[in-house]
Amino acid sequence: MESIFHEKQEGSLCAQHCLNNLLQGEYFSPVELSSIAHQLDEEERMRMAEGGLTSEDYRTFLQQPSGNMDDSGFFSIQVISNALKVWGLELILFNSPEYQRLRIDPINERSFICNYKEHWFTVRKLGKQWFNLNSLLTGPELISDTYLALFLAQLQQEGYSIFVVKGDLPDCEADQLLQMIRVQQMHRPKLIGEELAQLKEQRVQKTDLERVLEANDGSGMLDEDEEDLQRALALSRQEIDMEDEEADLRRAIQLSMQGTSRNISQDIPQTSGTHLTSEELRKRREAYFEKQQQQQQQDPPGPLTQPCEKPTTSSEALSSELGTPLLYVPLVTCMLCWTHRLHVILALEPFFLSF
């Protein structure tokens, strides 16, 4: 692809680019094409003058601008045709019924010039492959042999005028090289407008990024500070949750102790509307033990019905000694959690409150 000559669009000089891409070199400049256009204008003026210098048609012709060129750099088909005559080349309208009756396969031609709304570009065969040398593209576009006819038909449907270039084109390096090798194209070249828009968007994004970095004065440090802040907030939330849990536990213990005190005060018999003294509790326990001994003497124990007696736990022994019911407390040494601690405290409360 590098050996193919390809002029890119500059202003409205598409006719110049079309000719140079066709001939594969810098054969024409705007000055040379302007000279051809002025020569054509003079020939037309002389033909109009044959009808009389004072005729209305002649005066109207002089007042009209040139039809072969304009200030933007556009050149007419007559200018392009006259420029090619220098190289012995001729243009034939591909769309004309006369040429279509010849039924020539486009693949057997050598090159085409296409025009639509004052834009000119070349489609040429180099070596054994076809290329679209449109100056609006960022580079030559490879066209397969099977796609060439469809490509030209599509241009016709879009309103293009297509001209077949007849004659021997000058030799060029790309044609000689591509006679020996075939090239492949992985990506289709973009339009220059698309590439410029993409470059502009990239510049805008880069400018916005630089502006953000300048405002933050180092985005990396900002991200690290935000991460440290998030970790600190998470730790503080955990500490607050632990403090709330401990506060709830203390309130639960206090409420349970209040409730147990009320229950015990209701279960213990009262005298004269007051609590029993320690002396009265001692006398009642002694009376309870004496009563138990008298019952054992009157009712001797019978034969055992169980293979063995149930082991007496320390809590049951303590309960029988005190004469008051005591809840069985599984005293585990692991102290797994606060819930276990609360169960132990609630179980021991009756024992301590009985004294």
C-alpha cells in the first residue's frame, strides 16, 4: 500500500487529486489546471462572439462566471478531459446507452473517474487488483474483482456520473510491484472527516482528563484518602455496635434481677407484711430437717427398683440443704458468649437472694 500514490483532499482541489491519483504522481497543479480552464473559457468566448459582439447572448455570456472553474478550486469535466488528452487518454461515459450496449465487463477496464456534486475521484487497477483512490479517504481502499461491478452499480444508484478512461496509462512503481504480488487489507480506510472527528474527540477527552487531574492535584492520593476514610468509618460502626450490644446486655440483666426479686419475694412466706429475718429462716430449716428425719425413721427405705441411683449434683444438694428449689445450672468453663453468662446469672439469683 505504501507504494501507491494517494493525494488526500485539500480544499476543493478534488479534480487535481483525481488526476494525480489516476496517473500515480504529481502531474498537475492548480495553476496548470487553471490555465487549461482559462483556455477553455477563451475558446467558448470566441464561439459566442461569432454570433455578434453586440448580441444579447454574447453580453450575457460575458456577465456569467466561468463554467470551467471557480474560486474554490473546482474544475469541470472539460478541464479534466483536456488535461488527459496530453497523455493520449480519453473519457467515455460509462452510464451512456452506447457504452452499455458494448457489454464490456468492468473488470476488463483499467480505470474509472467518478463525479457527484462537484466531487471527483479515481478507481484504478494496479497490478491485478482494484483500488478506490478517493481523496476523501485516509488511504487507498482495496476492491475485490467480484465487488467492483456492485461498487459501480451502487455509485450509479447514488447519482454518480462514471467515466471510463481509455488509453495507456503511464507506467508507475505501484503497478509494476503489484504485478508480482497481491496485497490484503485488514481494515477499510476511514473518511478524513471521520478521522478528524475521532482525533478531535480524543483531544477533548485528553483536555478534560488533564483538567480533572489539575483540579484534584493528584487523583492517586485522593483515592487513597477516600479508602482510609471508608476503613475508619467501618471500624467506628463496629465499635458502636459492640457498645450498643453491651448496653443492651446490662439492661437485660438489670430487668431480670428486678423480675426475679419480685418473684422470690412473692414465693417466700411473709409475716406481718415483712420479709423473714435470718434467724427465722434458720429455725424453719431446722424444723424442716427434723421433720425429714422423723419421716425416714417411720418409713424405712424399701428395695431398690433402679439398678443405680441418680448422681446428685452439687446444685441439687445445695437445693435440698437450703430447703428452697434451685435451678440446675450447667456451669461451663468456656463462657462462650454473653448469652451463656446471662443464663448463669439468672440461674444463681435464687440462691443468693435466699440468704
